[in-house]
Amino acid sequence: MIEAAPASASELLASLHARAFLKPWSASEIEKLMENQAVFALLHGNGAEANGFVMAWAAAGDSELLTVAVVPEARRKGVGAALVTSAGVAALVRGAFSMHLEVAETNDGARSLYKKLGYEEAGRRHAYYAGEGGSVDAIVMRRALPRPVV
């Protein structure tokens, strides 16, 4: 089940982010992001059963995936794909025509997922992410959001 996550869920989202990433976002960072009217978060599961979330923004016809956090034991089970797809639908409802994201050049699993979901490489940000062995480029990916046929 995927549902909207309110700002009051910042502690839960931060705990999921900490399980998914080596450099997690804090609850206060998430809460601050959620204060922006353009930002939304979607949660996969609920409470103790939650195993991932996506955070994005949508404004002025564009949208961006800010983070997709899936706990390790739920990976490769469709959770990430469901979250990314749901974020696209939510952005479309908010008037977005396209969605973009940045992903570490070394994150082959995420890049493969995004490509499978219709995202295409649109650019590169040199040395965008700090890594253990040095900096890593970010690959900028973008896709048009499908318009409903009337």
C-alpha cells in the first residue's frame, strides 16, 4: 500500500532513510523540506510495516524526485518501482509535465530501475556526490509524464 506521508511522519521517514543510505537525512531536514507546499512524500507500507518512501516536488510544470529510500530487505521486490511510479502520478496530478532526478553514476541498480521506468540520461553533474574514494558524478535523468487521453 502506498499512501501520502504527512510532515508528522518525519521521524519514520528519517529512520527509513537511515536504513537505506550511508549518509541519511535527519528528521529535521525532512520536516523542513515538507514545509514547502510543492514537496510531497509517499510511503510504502505503514508504521512498523513501512519499508520505503519517495520524496519529490512538483511546481510550474516540472517535478523532481528528491529521494527514493527502500530498506535493504525490500529491494528488488518492486517497492522502488511502485514508489517512483506513484510519485510520477502524484506529480502529474499536481500539473507536472516531466520529472527529473539525479543518481550517482555508481548506483547501477537505481540507474537500471529508472531506465526501465522510462527515464533517459539528460546530463551529468561532475563530482556531485562525495564518495569514500573521492567524488562521484551525478547522472541527471528525465522523463515526460504521460498525459491522459481524453
